[in-house]
Amino acid sequence: MRLSNKATAKAAHTAEVAVPDKLYFRIGEVSRLCHLEAYVLRFWETEFSLLKPVKSGTGQRMYRRKDVENVLKIKKLLYEEGFTIAGARQQLRAEVKPDKKQSPLPFPSQPVPELKYIRQGLRDILTMLSARHS
């Protein structure tokens, strides 16, 4: 199925957005940058936990650069790739999970005699400390 001219134009907007190097963006700036209405951004905040703009003292939403990049990701998933909101949420969760996994530490498979000696020393200290508090 071919995209209509309107859909093609929307897709082009997502690909060519250059996010300025700023610390914070107001909702109106994000709206213009991402070619989305402010109400859409406010709705997405309720649907996607990774969108958490901070609020200024006056209650103005202040998006960080990472928030703007996440808005662009969400827009791409929903408008270009055809995901539902639930599907986009699941896709974003799947992308985040590999980052959280850590590679295992290279511990030796067999205890080294030095470690046994250190471990016994720590046990002796623990025993002495326990005896003092009794």
C-alpha cells in the first residue's frame, strides 16, 4: 500500500528534524520542531513513561533534548511504521532493555587460594566484632 502525499510529507518531516543544541525546550518549540500539536505531546506524556518533561516554576513544560528525541522516535513508530500506541510502547520498552543488561563480571570459576585467605580473615573480623557487641 502506497502512502498518500500527506503521509509522505509527514514522514519526510520526521527524518529531517535537527534538534538544536539547547538544554531545555518549551512545549511550543517541541511542537514546531516535531510538527505535532501541543495536545498530542501532552497526551503522549500520559501514554509513554519515558516522556517526562520537567515543569518550570510557572508550570511550563520544559523538554530536555532526550525528550525531544523520544518524541521523534514515538512519532516515527506511530506515523511511519504504523504501530498502535500499545505496540509503540512495547517496542520502546524492548529497545531500552538491552541497555540495562550488564555483561557478567569475569570471576574465576575456581576460588583462588588468596581469596580463601582473605575471606577467612573477614570472617575472623566479623566474629571478633560480633563478640564485642554481645
